[in-house]
Amino acid sequence: MDGIVQDITVGTKRGSDELLSACATNGPFIMSNSAPSAGEYTNGNDSKKFKGENRTSGIGPSRVIHIRKLPNDVTEAEVISLGLPFGKVTNLLMLKGKNQAFIEMNNEEAANTMVSYYNTVTPYLRSHPIYIQYSNHKELKTDNSPNQARAQAALQAVNAVQTANMAIAGTGVPDTAVNLSGQSPVLRIIVENLFYPVTLDVLHQIFSKFGTVLKIITFTKNNQFQALLQYADGSSAQHAKLALDGQNIYNACCTLRIDFSKLTSLNVKYNNDKSRDYTRPDLPSGDNQPTLDQTMAAAFGKEASLLGLSVPGVHGALAPLGMPSAAAAAAAAASRIGIPGFASAANAVLLISNLNPERVTPQCLFILFGVYGDVQRVKILFNKKENALVQMFDCTQAQLAMSHLNGQRLHGKTMRVTMSKHQTVQLPREGQEDQGLTKDYSSSPLHRFKKPGSKNFQNIFPPSATLHLSNIPPSITEEDLKLLFSSTSGMVKAFKFFQKDRKMALIQMSSVEEAIQALIDLHNHDLGENHHLRVSFSKSTI
């Protein structure tokens, strides 16, 4: 989509022109392309000095991983945390002067898994993207010089914690949740005021801006959409909680409530739309199966036990929303909450074409597109009146309107709705001829979504032949409303008052096109007694 900057792919093999030039070391150390013979390496000034990665193309798998573009203030523990989810880190070399590091995994399989994972997911440390690839060296050797003592001490400390965690868990599998920051790397996320769908991809793209996301599990509990999300380290989880807790993913809805989980690691069995282990692309989809190991649920009590259940679909009115791609939604979300690394999200201005120039007005487009968001401005093009620009409040509302209204018929013609190249709709300059074709609706009292938490957020549906009517005064009868809607050149097929509340009703027209026209003509119609009719599309039938 226009306006979205894609993340740079990492972990790809680089040709000789892209490899780093020789760089100075922080202390003497040696790297080997093969296993060393006895006495081959010595410490001190007689040791071979590192000259950077060899300028060779086609670097093959190696248990030594080359990490570049590290932030200046990165710690040894944070670098080590990149490798921990994939196996034991056996050696570390920090080149802080060059913002680089090398880590050595205990075997090639662990290194392969690590590089494959970071090939598809950009890792972040301290909100900075970093780049990972195989080293062309097969083994990393360091000495005991003071410059490397700190790195070795950090490695030993992490390994000690890792060993202790393994002993507590009673398993030989490394605990990926080594707690370097004193906090769990697993966050429990509750999304309140859920209006737009929040998918795994949306969560991943938002939260990966604060660190490496390893696993996500989504579920519903007490009619709330929730998720567990595991980072590679507790520090990333801490940063994400501080930055995102209380933020809205989308305008006035989908509020994030974030706490640290009692869990220290997630056990994901299936990769599907409810759960994902990004370190294990080989997992089956396991449709409609539990996503957590039942034994793990028993071990961690109430919080985990609820996760052992099958994960139902998102509740409520989300199914018919037909949202745009997850990437676009995530970019819009990230832009709204100011996450670094995302460009300003996609445009909020729509281009509507194939309109009927004899009948289209700014007001009719304002009413129709206002079903899906708060329209700010409308402009019918002066020299091409079959085309118009509609500026929504934000890009999320623009996407929603486009997904529902593209291809619908209005005034006998099929509308085409696409994203415009324009960022805003310009008002005419003073004295410029406009013929009333440009209107500013930014302060209109008819905006449906200006009030946070409004029920309108829960009642957005695609255009349908059935309309939902509300704010009906007691004196208005069924016949009054049928006659009113018949006056819009449509045919009323059915009508029904709500049994418990006669202020609301459903009315069915003979076609979707007739219902669209009736909504445009009669939304905000004055019914007397200080009641103005509210009209929207319904998912129900009569």
C-alpha cells in the first residue's frame, strides 16, 4: 500500500561488495574457518588479529553469527538474548567501536534456526533495527584480555541463569525466558473497546518495534480479546509495556492494557491465526486445537489454565468488517501510537470515481461515507464531476470505507473507491470559482464516531438491503415510516419495530442500492418532537 515503508529484509546473504571493510578490535581474539589444531592459537600480540568478515560471497551456514548496526548503549546481555531462544550461546565477541558483535551457538542447527527466524522478522534492540547474518568463520575464539572479560562474564552469568531455569523446569530444553531485566519476557495483553479486528500480524508488527517477538497466543476470556506475547528478553517486554500500556491501537478504540505475565515461557503447539511460534515455522496448523500444553497450564495456575482451552473466534460485530490487509492495519496502528520505524500510515483521502455527475453532491457522499468514519472534507472535481475526493478522519476509517463501498451502486452507477495520491483535500482559495463542489465537514454535528466508546463503533456493517432505524419518537407509526421510505424511489419489502424498544426498527428495501439511497436521503431526517432519524446498515434480516 502507498505510504507504508516496508522493513528491510535481514539475514540475507551478502555479496562481496556489501561485506564490511576491515575493522579494529577491542582486544586480541581469533576466529577460525576450521577446528584448530593443538597449540595453533596463542593469546597476546602473537595472535591473529581480526580483519572483519572475509570478502567472500555465498556465506554458508555456520554456528558463528555476525550482528551489525547495534545501538551504542547496547549491553552484552541484550546481544546474548538474541540467541537464547534458539539454543545455548557458547561464545560472545563485542566490537562496540564498530557497533557489531559475534555470537557462537552450540551447534549449527541452532544457528540455522536463528538466522532463518531473523530472515523474516527484523530484530530490534533499544528500538533500533539490527541486522543478522552468518559469519564466514566456523568457530569463535576469544582470549582472557581485559577488553573481553566483560563479555565473557555476561555470558557466564546468563548461562548460569539458564542452567538454573532448566533445573527448575526439570527439562533439558533451554528456557527461552531468561530473565535478564528482572521481569518476565511474557506480556499479558487485554484489548478493551474492541472495534477493529486485532490479529496476530497486527500485534506482531506493533510489539516487534520494541524487541524480538518469539511467540503470540490470542484468546477470548470474559468477552475480552486477550493475548500472551513472549519476547526474547525481559528488557524488551519492559520497554513495550512502558510505551504501549493504555494506548489506543486505532482512534478511540482497541485500547491496550498490558501487564507482565506469571508465565516465563509459552509453549505453542500450532501456527495458525490464533497462535504463532515465530521460531518454529514447521509447526502444524492444528485447526481448532488447544494452543498451550495442558501440563504447562496446570503448572502455572489460573492464568495458564484458561489458555489451555480452545480459542474461539473474536466475538461481536467483527466478522463482517472485511478489514484491509494486516500489514496496512498494523502500519496504521503503529503510526497512531507513534512507534518509531513506521512511516506516516496510509492516506486518509479516498478517490471515488464513476459517479453520476447529474446527481452526486458533497452532502450525499458525506452521509454515505460517514457510516464508516468521520468525514472531514469532500471535493467533487471541477472539470471531472464523475470523480470526487473524500477525506476521512484517519487512514483506518478510509480503509474501512473503501473496503465496504468499493463496487456498490449509487445513482445507477457502480462506484470505484481507491486510495488517493493526495494527503489532504484542499479548500478553494478565496475568490476561486468552486460552485459549491468543496465542503468542509470537520466540525459537523453528524459525525458518528467523535465520542469515545460510542455504540456506533459496534454497529458498522457492509451495505445491505436492511436498514437499522433509531431515535424514533413515540408518535411515529409503522405506516408513517413505510411511507417515508417509499418516497425515496424505493420499495419497502418488510418492517419491524424492536419488541422492547419502539425507538428502534428494521426496514428492508428491495435492493442494496435502494437502501443506500434511502440512508443518504433520510439519515438525520426531522421526525418532529425534536427527534432526528438515525439510519445505518444492519446485519439482520426481517
